[in-house]
Amino acid sequence: MFELDRGSSRSLPEPDLVPILDGLTCVIFFLLLSISFIGLTKLTLPPSASTVVSAGVEKLPVSPKIKVRREGSQLSVELEWMSIRPESAKFSYPRDESKRSIES
């Protein structure tokens, strides 16, 4: 029925060791690098020297408006802004007809 051939014995194929050693070398290298970064996560830094802005600080002016008026020979400029504290500034300049560069 079955013939057993003792002369031709099958041998198991041997795996290549070079790819296995290459993979192990990469794994070891990765583990050594990751261990060096674990120490950085355990560092505790002192608090920063920056100051904390309190809520009482005034905000910058919001909605500025410039008004320019001609009142006779005077030119008046008024600057207004609306914020927490609405304020305004007013300046008057004498109008010099001889230096007039823009015709209205």
C-alpha cells in the first residue's frame, strides 16, 4: 500500500536569519530612542514669569469717529470713541486760503 522511502527524507526549510536580525535591530533601536524621551515627560517646569492680565484692564477704544467741520475761517477736527468710558478730543485750526491745495 504505502511505500516508505527511507532514503529521501524531507528536510525542513531553514529561515533566513538576516531579515529577522534586521527587524530585531530596528526594534531595539526604536526602544532605545523611546526610552530617552520618557525622561522628558517626567520633567516639572517652574511656573512662567509672565503676568496675568486682570479683568479690570480697560479695553481699547471701540468705534472711533472723526468729524471735520468748517466754521468760517476755522477748521475743527473732533475725534470720538465709544468704549467703557466714551471720550472725545477736539482741535481747531485756522484756515489759510493761500495754502489751499484741494478745491471743494
